Amino acid sequence: MTRARPRGSALRFFAALGALAAALPPASYGEDAAAPEDWSIHFQLTGIYQGYPAFHSPYQGPNSLSGDTQIRESVSGTAFLGRRLPWQGGELYFNPEFNQGFGLSHTLGIDGFPNGEAQKVGFETPKPNVARLFVRQIFGFGGEQEHVEDDFNQLAGSVDVSRLTITAGKMALPDIFDNNQYAHDPRVDFMNWSLWEAAAWDYPADEKGFTDGVVVELNQKDWALRGGWALEPKLQNQRDLDPRFLKRYGTVAELETRHKLWGEPGKLRYLVFLNRAPQANLDQVAAAAVATGTPVNPLPFRTDHWKLGAAVNLEQSLTDDLGMFSRLSWNDGRTEGWSFTDIDRSLSAGLSLKGTRWGRAADTVGLAAAVNALSKPARNYFAAGGLGILAGDGRLDYAAEGIVEAYYSIAIAEPASLTFDYQFAANPAFNQDRGPVSILAARLHLEF
């Protein structure tokens, strides 16, 4: 569930941004430059059917992945509507969406969760909501231009390579940060949470992955610098965002560099984040649990704390058809996970291959692996019976969580693809008493 409109602070920012942009001179285009499009209209529909056979499960806690055989489905449909505003560089985007279905065990029990489309809240029938509603303002600095193709939340036209872009409203921060062409969209590539995102980045978001915020990006030919400020949820992994944006918030900065290696293009992204939210200190909660001999609710221990983290993200083309990616992410692990997952350290790497060599250029094969880990305070907390966003077996025989994912995406028609996916999870939710588990999935995706 999400709110139907951005909060008042975002609306006031829209008005101020529009007033500033309105003072700019009207756009002009050279003889060879095509006039930009005024509308962008796209739609996507994704259905994922996912399940596994029974696996070793000697005990279960409130957040455990069920040891019994199960199959679940998730369906999402999104309209991506964009409109150029009546001043130079202004754009408005609106994404109405519906979701239906559930993740395995109601999206619990594996911190590298196997379905990136599974919400932390599920619905038996399609539930409409507003996924995104934001304004974008581009300030060009002149000089060399580049053409931008019409795409999801992107209007076609020519823009200055050297430019400043401001985005404000309801959004998902991973839409802008931690991008990677080989692993960043569970609707078309890898589905596991710890492969399509820097898993230790506890990015600000409500239970469906969205927030209200502002992002500023400076783009140059060989690099880009981005910074964002966004609202945190009032409670861990919950719907309502805290409007006190000067008291509780998430901040993120990212430097992207572009290079060529052996003549092939690549990018490196360096991300740092600092969040402030009412997260419990895990050492304090674990100590109280040991003293009382029973699991302790972290709620009385929740006061404002900082969480600091960083990530490095590589995408590298190896040939015209083959690319690789890798992410390394870390956070200090002293406090609870608040918005994304419970992972404090993560390393992932993988390959993506187009099917050109066997006459299927629009098909894609992907293979990747991730290793996820907890900080020492988090280990003690879960061993004492603590519950996290996804983890919580009631006790813990700790080991790093290992994920392997392989998929084959078949282009069955120009707007549609069918993907067959296999994932292997060792030590789900960091518990070597449980699993391993093999997870199979089929994904149908349409977009236009």
C-alpha cells in the first residue's frame, strides 16, 4: 500500500522549481536536432510463478522460510506516463500500478530474497496504487549534445552532455542510484534481491520500495555525480513515511566513472549512504535478551541512530554480446535493518550473454552468485531470538548466506519474453541449520 500523492514538502518544491525554470528562455533546436517529444507512454506487465520442493527445516521461527513445498505467484502492471512541461527542461512523470500475489512465505526467510517483484505486503486481488509521481528539471550548460531515446520515465529528445538534473517527488531511489545494465531489473534480468541491488544499502523506502525525496545529478562526458535526500518510514518496513525530513532521513551520494577496458565500455560506481532513523542498537537488545533468558522486543530500544554504508558497483562489456557485473557493499551493522533487508555485507558477481551465437540475438542467458553476511552485533541479535525485516528463525547457527542464480530469457515476440529461472540458496537467513533450498521460477514479461 502506498500514498496517492507526494507530501506537502514535495509539492512546495515542485512549485519553486517550476517558478525557477519558467524564467529560463524557451528551448531552441539546431537544424539537425529533432524537436523533443511531448509525451512518453509505456506499459509493463510481469507475472512470476515461483516455488520449491520441501527442504531440511528442523525448526521454524516467526520469519522462517517454510520447509514445506510451496508455490507462489506475483503479478504487477505499471503505466509509465511522461509529459514535457511548458518550460525548458521540465518533465512530469506519473506511474499508476497494480500488484497482486505474494512472495514465498510472505517474503520472509531468505535475506537474498529470490523474487524482486514480491512486495513485503501481498494482496489476494489486484491492488492499485501510485508507484511514482515526480517532476524532473534539466538545466543544460551548452556544448556537445546527446540523443535520449524514448523509454520508461524518459522523454525522447536531445540534451546537453554537460547538464544538471533535479528530480523531486515520489520515487524509488534505485531508479537513479546503483544502476547496472546487466543486473538491476527483476522484471527482465536477475530476480534475487542481492543481485539486482547493493544488498547492504538500506535505502529509504516504504514497504513497497518507494519514498518521497529529492535527487540532484551533475553529468559530464566521462563521469556523473549524484546526491539524494529522502524520507524514512516511521516504523521498520512499514507504509507511512516520517515527514520530519530534517530529523529522520536517508542520504546517498554516488560517483559514476566511465571507461574503456580492452576497447570495451564499462562503468564504475562508488556509493556512500548515511541514514538516520529510530533503529534499535542490536548490542543493547541482544544483551537484554541474554540477561532475561528470553527474546526481547526491540521496540523499547528504538531511538534515533545513524547507519553508515558504502558500495562499489562494476559493469563491464567483454564483447558485443557478453558482459559482466560485480557489487561489493557494506554497512556498519550496529543497528536494525530499517527498509530493505538484514544484510550487512555482500559480494556479488555475474555474467550476461546475448544469444547471437545461436541465432537468438534477443535472448539472454545470465549466471551470477552472491555471498551475504551479518555483522557481529546482528549475529548476536538473531541468535538471541530477534526478528529482522526478513530473518528470524528464533535461534541461529550462523553461516554466510550463499546465492546462485541462472536464467534464460526467451524473446517470444517483440513485446514479450518468457524466462526460466533457477536459484540455489545455502544457509537461508544465515542459518546453517536450515536448507539448502532450490527455487524454480517462470516469468512472463510484456512491455511496450
